[in-house]
Amino acid sequence: MKEKNLLEGKILNSLISFAFPVLLALFLQAMYGAADLIIVGQFAGTNEQSGVASGSQLFNMITMIVTGLSVGITVFVGDAIGAGKRDEAGHGIGNGICIFAIAAIIVTVFTVPFSHLLANFMHAPSEAFEQTSNYIKICGIGTIFIVAYNLIGAIFRGIGDSKTPLITVAIACVINILGDLLLVGVFHLGAAGAAVATVFAQAVSVIFSIWFISKRELSFDFSRKYIRLEKYYVKRILLVGTPIALQEMLVQFSFLFIQIIVNDMGVTQSAAVGVAEKVCVFLMLVASAYMQSISAFVAQNNGAGLYHRSQKALFCGISTALIAGFIMGTLAFLAGDRLSSIFSNELSVISASHEYLKAYAIDCILTAVLFCFVGYFNGLGKTVFVMLQGVIGAFCVRIPVVFLMSRLNGATLFQIGLGTPISTAVQIILCVIAYSYYKRHNTNLN
């Protein structure tokens, strides 16, 4: 696969051509994550589905933290390659490998032995407690593959290649679906079978990724001696990646908080929110693709001193993402029950999921704007601000709103779901203020 030159040509064409493979990769990754819930929903009961919903919510938080940390690699490598510094890009990747290896060890140590405690922390319904614990334990064992996949994806995006990750995630998606059908549909292993299929698929995907790297000519220098911790490179990577990782941790915790609140409402509501969250991943695909693509686009162009292209990419992204956001929002509001029925055959779960999705219909439009801003600020390296706006949205808005809504008599999933679009609106306001501030005080934006 050829690396995409993001420094030349029409901005919208370059952005879309880079974002489209990212979109397809995210779609397949969403299918990869959704397969567990779909197949468990069709071949097992609500208890198993609740276990997958709660367990996957926890590991989604872990994955998003790792993905946030990987932004440090993407921005560092993109900036170095944009500036023609092949050796520096290689050193950054070597140090990134060490950082991510340490992260994988930490996650494994804290999830595998303490899976019961984590299931208890999440208020997993008693009927689904063992299923939740088993899902967490098995996925914890496979953390090394989750981390490795995200590291490799960050490297590919940094060098301007969005097509190779598409191939590797397609491989993982197919293997995961086949594994789910075998372990859940044939051997009836429920949530545990879904977890085993997930880990195995990630492992195969990583192996193929490494093989692809070994067979191609790269735009950076690299050797085994680069795989070590060096203060300069670790600091550069962590200065960008750590704020994003912290933001993702806190933001995802706010969604985990929603799952905990809903788990107390009953196993049906627990499964329904799990279903709705999987549907939401698909609804947000275009915005998520633009967030990753704008980040890589801005990093490369800033590295080459082409700041005007970075600025124009932001507004090109917003204008096109809004169209998709409006379409997805309409689909969620009017046909959320049909979308939910893909994941479950329980009418009560489908109805409750649709109720929750009606609130997310609003967020589909708002997220189209927010994610483009986030990708832009990530590419600029303004990750401390990204962390702050995310924390404010999660802890000062989303969690308080969800808590207050849950205290209402006869609280509905629609009311609880409103916490998300309200927090997104606040975050957009913060991004607009920050953009105006940086434009006035930072010549790199002009």
C-alpha cells in the first residue's frame, strides 16, 4: 500500500480520499465489536447479552485510552515525516513500542486477577454477573493484542497510510464473526465464547499487520536498537498522547457511569444500553473517521509549515461531516428500533434501546462538529485543551445530568441519554472559544 501525500492537491479531495479508508476500517472495526453482541443476542439469552454489554463497555474504555495514547505516535511520526526526519520518526516508533508494552502489562495485571471486583464495580446484574466477569477476564488476557493493534494503526496513520489498517481490521472482523458463530452459535459458550473470539481475531490481525510492515518500503528508518526508552522521544510522545488518553479515560468513564446507573435499573435496560451503544458506534462513523484523518492531515501539513491547509481541512471536515450527521440522526430517531433489532430479538430490549437512541439522534449532528475540532486540535498538538474540554463535558455536564435524570420518578432511558448531547454542545462552545483564542495568539493557525 502506498502512503498518502497529504501535503499537495485539493484539500477536500485529499481529506476525503484519506478519510474513506479510515471510515471503512472503522466500519469493519465496529462490525468486529458488534459481532459479539449480535451473535450472542441471537443465540443466547438476555443475561449473556448483558454480560457482553457490560464487559465490552469496560474494555471499550480501555481501548479508547490506548487509542488516545496512540495519537502521540501519530502526531509525532506525521510531524517528523512531514519535516523529512526519517531517523527521528523511527526513534519515535521504537519508543512507542516500549510505552505500549508497559501499558499492556499494566492493563493485564489490573483486569485478569480482579475481574470479579470489576464486574461488581460495574453493578453487573446478578443474573449476568458471572458472564460479565468471564468476559472481562478473557479480554484482559488478550490486552497485548488490543494494544499492539492500536500502536500499529497509529504508525500507519502517521505515515499517511490509511489503507493497510483497513485490510488488517477486515481480517480481524471476518475471523471474529466466524469465531462467534462457532463458539457461541455451535458450542453455546455465550459471553465467554464471544470474548475468546475477540482476542483470537485481534491476535491474527496483529500478525498480519507485522507481516505487511516487513514486506514494504517505509518512509522512516528503523532497527531493533530503536526499541528502547529515550527521554526526549518518550517526553514528546507522552506530551501529546497522555492528555488525550486521560481525556478518553475520563470521558469513557462517564459512559461507564451510564452503564452502571442503567445496570441498577434491571437486566433488560442493561442489555438495551449495550445494544444502543453499539448502534451509536455506526452512527458516529463518519465523524470518527474525520477526527482521525484531520489529526494526521494537520500533523503532516504543520510539520511541513503548511498551516493554511490545516485550517481549511477543519472547515472542509465540518461541512461534509454535518451532512452525514443529519442523516444518521434522522435514522436513529425514526428507525432506532429496526437498528436495535439487528442486535437483539427481545422486544423489550429493542424498545428500550430505541428510547435511548432518540437522545443520541441529537448528538449525531453535534458530534459531526465536535470530532472535527478534536481532530484539528490533536493534530496541532493542543492535546491539553482537548483533555480539558473532554473532562468538562464528561464530569461537569454528562455525569451530573445523567445522575439527576436517574433520580426522577419513572426515569426513562431517553432522559438519561440526554446527558450526552447536552455535554457535546458545551464542548463545541469550548472548542469555538479555543479556536478563536489560538487564532489570535498563535501564528501557526494563520
